[in-house]
Amino acid sequence: MTKFLLKVLSEIAKRQPVRATELAKAVLPDSHMHGRSYNTGNGACKGKGAWLWIGSYVGKLRQKELVHGSWVEGYQLTDKGKAELAKKAK
């Protein structure tokens, strides 16, 4: 497990349920993606790149069954995700 994955899982555990925008601000606080404007067909939005990127990353974690949820309801750790986090915390 990478340091970044551990950071993402621990932030999700602290803030359950957490939306992609909140998670992006927590795990990528100094990212240039927060200050850039994007216009990807759904209107211009500042900081959109950060939460799109973290949402994509969380999608990969959903495939591994470490988290569940959606961008609407927020993301939460699954039992498997909690077990991984506990294993690395030791």
C-alpha cells in the first residue's frame, strides 16, 4: 500500500461520508489543480480538475472494494478498506 493510498483511506475514515471535493482538498491541499479553471462541457468551474482526479482515483478503490458510495452520497470505507487501514496502522 502506498503512502498516498493510506492517506486517502484515512481521510475517508475521518470524514465518512466524504465527497470528492472535500477529499481533494484534504489529500491534495497544495495542488495547482485547485486554482485552475476548467470548462469540460458542463460549465466553467474553478478547481474542477482536483475533484475529477480524486473521483477517478476513488473509482479505482471502489473496483478493489476498499470504498463504496458515489459522488452524490459520498464515499465510505468498506469492511475490507477498514481492515487494510487497520493493518497498515499497526
